Amino acid sequence: MQSKKGQMDIVNFIIVFLGLMVVGIIVLYITTTTISKFGDAINTTSPLASTTMAGISSSFVNLWDYVIAIAFLINVVMLFVFAFLVDTHPIFSFLYLISAVFILIFAPYAVYPIKQIFEVDAFSDSVGNLPITSFLLSSFGVIVLAVIVISGIIMFAKPKRREII
């Protein structure tokens, strides 16, 4: 049995992406509600401080959207690198195809709870400030299909390594 240390497959890719979506919306909700309440409270003593707090809140939300997008891209690049490093046997192309079909079938069901979280009224302010993340979530099926096709091409179209004795 081969050790899979340091390797990433498409299932881990989906788990990391879904984890980023859940953590992102929760962190944004906590941050925006805390900062907005604090900004309202500080407005009674200093309107300038309240304006500064609003600027901090908007810059944090924009930063978090880019953090999620960059983490997603790093995740995709890691998947492609690991797909290139895998030395495959032809039977694994059939297994890869079967697992890809299952992922495409079940990915919408994995994304559905996160879409429901994004549609909750309490999170509407946070979700409205995440255009990149909302795009990734709404186009998740197409993105997963593209990643599966590209990683499959990388994995099975490269020349085979020759073992030197």
C-alpha cells in the first residue's frame, strides 16, 4: 500500500472549499455585528471614531473575500501539482472517472447547506459583501467539473516515469 502523505485529491479539495465557506460567513457575521454595535455605541461620544470603525469593517470584509479566493486558488494549484506528481496505472483512470462522477453527483448536496446559510437574513449583509465567494459558491458545479477535467488531464496525459535500477 502506498503512502499518501502530502497528497491531495479532489475530495479534500471539496472539503477545504466547503470549510472555507462556512468559516468565512461565520467570521464575517461575528465581526460585522460586533463592529457595527461598537460603532453605534461609540458614535455617541465621537462620530469620527464611528466613521473609522465603519471603514475598518468594510476593509475587513473585502479582505476576507480575497482571502477566501486566494485560499481557493492555492487549493486548486496544490491539487494540480499533486496530480502531476502522481505516477498512475491505467486502471486508476477508470477509478478516477467513477469517483469524478460521484463527486459531480453529490457536490450539489454538499453545497446546498452552505447556500442555505448564505440565504439566512442574519447573514445577508455579510454575504452581500462577498462577491467573489458568492460567485465560487454559485458556480461550484462548473468549477469542480473544470478542476476534475484539468487534474485528470494532468494526471493521465503526462509521460510515465521510468524507474532506474
